[in-house]
Amino acid sequence: SKEEIEEKLKAGSPSLPKNIKEIYPNAFDDCQDLKTIILQGKNPPKIMIKGKGRNSLDDIFKNCPNLKNIYIPNDSRLEYLGDDRWAEYDDYIKPISEKPKD
């Protein structure tokens, strides 16, 4: 639910289920506390962009200065880096097995 996602955002580490197929612009704008995001889908969600020539990741993670980790399923790196929009975040994308235990 929207409320659950908002609570996870406040906690700084939301997990998006594998049935998420698209992420729209401004989805995580100004999430100052967002440090980590977990994407559970083997295939990356499509990043919907506002217009051509814009940096798509700025559209979804704008003003998220503390974002350091985007965890994905262990065997999904090629799928994510094969998507030009996700490849821009190569330095942040890590297998979920590298996530420290809570």
C-alpha cells in the first residue's frame, strides 16, 4: 500500500516487490533519508521519463543525497546494467547478498 511504502521510505530502506513494472518520474524526489532501495524483480522496472534528453535517474532519485545502495537479486546484474537508464547507477547497484543484515 502507499502508506507502507511511505513508512519504509521514512525508515530509509524501502523494498519494491517484483511485480513493480514501472517507476514514474518524481517517485522518490526529495527523499532525504533514502539510503538504500531494494528491487526484488529479476528484470528492472522500466523508468518512465518525462522527455527526451533528460537524465532519467535524476527524474526518479532527485535530491536523494544519501542514496548509496540499490540492491537487486543476485543473478540480475546483467539485466539491470543492460538497461541504459539503470546502467547510469552502476556504482550503486549491488547484489542483495551484499546487503548487511539488519
